[in-house]
Amino acid sequence: MTCTIWRLMLIASNFAVVTMGLFVSFICGYSLYMNNHLLSSINANLMVQLVIAMAVIAVFASVVALVALYGSIKVSARMLNLYVVLMTVTVLIEVAIVVSVYYYRSTVEDAVTTQLKKQVANYGKEADNTESSLLINRIQSTFKCCGVVSKNDYSEIIPYSCCNMDNNAFTKDCVSDGTPLYEQGCKVKISDGLASVAFYLLAVASVIAFFEIVNVLFALKAVCDIKDETYV
């Protein structure tokens, strides 16, 4: 009876891990897909790699949780022991990824700032439909910012995306028309965005890691109970 209770708890908690793991991997993949051009253009490759790593480990955690589900249903101490080892390794990798996100966040921010300065400096020197011009307008309209630090970073032409107005109402004459401009630079906005990503990643990873650690304890208890019932 005791063994059955622990196995049912293990099944329920691992089902939650499978669900959360697949959800996290979907969110990571969707975010990269929607922002792939933007991230690659501002040289945020390290952040991309960390997000991909998080998505991969989330899928791996889901697969490992399936091992626990199988072991619980089949009442297999061997499968549950395998699960304990694999899930322990998974938790350690997740901790390493989260630590890496915080450790390398400043490196990513510096790389993004350097690339942003380059894009701002080149703006207006080429045709408006070049990739550089399109990129800076996309960044500024997305983050609602202007320049690296402020609008004063533009010595000649101020992009229309600096206009503080609805994205759908942008016109290339809005600057000359006296439309108010965004006061805050994109460096702060992007840094805040990266900080938010790191925070939510830590929060999600912490919740998943909590369930995984609890599951490991459930699995160890179930293994002990299975062995006790075997020798009765």
C-alpha cells in the first residue's frame, strides 16, 4: 500500500515535469524563431546558445521523467534507479545553465551595445531600405527607444522609429513634424530586457528543479519500498 502511494505521487509529479519541460522548450523555440533575425543581427549569439541549451535540457528532462513514469507503472526498481541518476545530472546541468546566463549576461550586453553603436553610426549613410537601417528601426520601434544612450547619438538623420507614437502610425516625416521622440536609449531598454529574460529563466528553472528534486526523493522512497516488498 505504501509503495503504491509513493508510486502514484511519483507519477503525478513527473507528469507535471513532462508538461513543464515541453512548455519551456516550446517557449524557448518560439522566442528564438520570432526574434532570430534581431538576435543574430545584434550578435547575441551567446544568449541564443544558452536559450537553445535550456530548450534541449527541458526536452531531456521530459524524456527522463518518462523513464520515471515507466518505472513507476512497471514497479521497476532498476528503472527508478536509472531515473534518479539521470535526473540528478539534469538538475546539475540546469543549475549550470542558469549560472551561465547570469555570469555571461554582461558579456552579451557589451556585445549588443557594441553592435548597436555600429548600427547607429551607420544610419543615414546608406539607403533607407538597407539591412542596417531596417534593423535599427526595428530595434527602436520594438523597444520604444532612440539611439544607444539617447537621441543625441544621431549626428545627422534621426530615424522615424524614434518617434513616440503607435507603430502603425509611423511616417518618415514624423521627426520633422515635431513629433515627440523617445527619451530613453536602446542600451538601457535592451539591458532591462535581457535582465527580465534571465529572471524569468531563473524562476522557471527553479520551479522545474524543485519538482525534479522532489521527484528524485519520491523515486528513492519508492525504490526502498519496492525492495522491502520484494523481500517480504
